[in-house]
Amino acid sequence: MSTERQYVCPSCGQPLSRTLSFCPTCLLRDMLAGEQAASSEPSSEDALETARDRGAPRLENYELLTANDGESIELGRGAMGITYKAFDINLQCPVTLKVISEKYLGDESARLRFLREARAAASIRHPNVASVLYLGRSGRDYFYAMEFVEGETLESRLKRCGRFEMKLALEITSQVASGLAGIDKQKLVLL
């Protein structure tokens, strides 16, 4: 009987190898959530005008962009937070904002885990991983801003086109693996 300690991700519960300093499942989920949900969304400039007209929410110098129905453009949801498309008023460019979920605001350990995640992600410099630009707090909201990557999610592409051809599937897998290898090389602790 083995007495080796079993490691599990505190966010998703997946078993982890002792050699990993991050949860590949959560990392991949967060990477995919950072992509644009659909290619039919309004341009950043159009969405910014719409957001200003409707008094869109702001977190410091980041204004959440809204769709035609006035709702914030949500790019994804993860264990810890919600990811939105936003506009950096100072730099005049689109960004991705990950905001900690309201249900975790009173949970100090969850808040600290969110801050560690943002700080660890900010230290990553790799062409296949969106860069973290800023970590902040606005009122009760904790958030971090990331590079916005134009495109659609793998999930959306699969729904739209069906099964990927082998060449494309291998290219996607290669890019994801390259990003994960870059993270591992930097010996980051994402949890």
C-alpha cells in the first residue's frame, strides 16, 4: 500500500502529479476562456460607444464592453471568476478582465488564491499565453487585466465546424503544449 500523498486541484478536484506546479485542466480552461466567445460580436470601438451610452460598469480605467442588448460581453466562466471583454481607457485598446466571482469575495483563502493566480500568470512570457497586464481592486471587486486575443473559442469552433481535421488538431495541440511547456519551464506555482 502506497503512503505517497495524493495532490488534487483545489478548484476542480482533478488529481495532480507531484511534479506539476499547476493544474493543466484549470489552466487550459482559463486559457480557452480568455478567447473571444464568438466572432459575431461588435468591434471594440462600437462596443465602447455602446458601453459609454449605457453607462457601462468600470473597474478603474477598464470599461466593460456591452453587446447590443446592454449586457456585458462575457467571454467565459471559471472556478474563481468571470472573464469579460473590456476596453482600457488609458491605452485605448481592448483587454480581457477576469473578475473574482461575488460568492468568493468574503472567502479570504479564495481571494488569496485568485491573487496568487494573477501574480503567477503575470510572470509568464510566452507567445501562446495571454499576458497579464494589471492586477487591481475596484470597490469590493478584485480583477486582473489580460491581453485580449481576437478569435473564437475551441468550443465555438467545434460547434460551428464539427470535428477538426487531424492537421489542425495537431497544430492546436502543439500550440497548447508549447504554452504549457513555457509555463512549466518558468517553474510557476499557479495554485
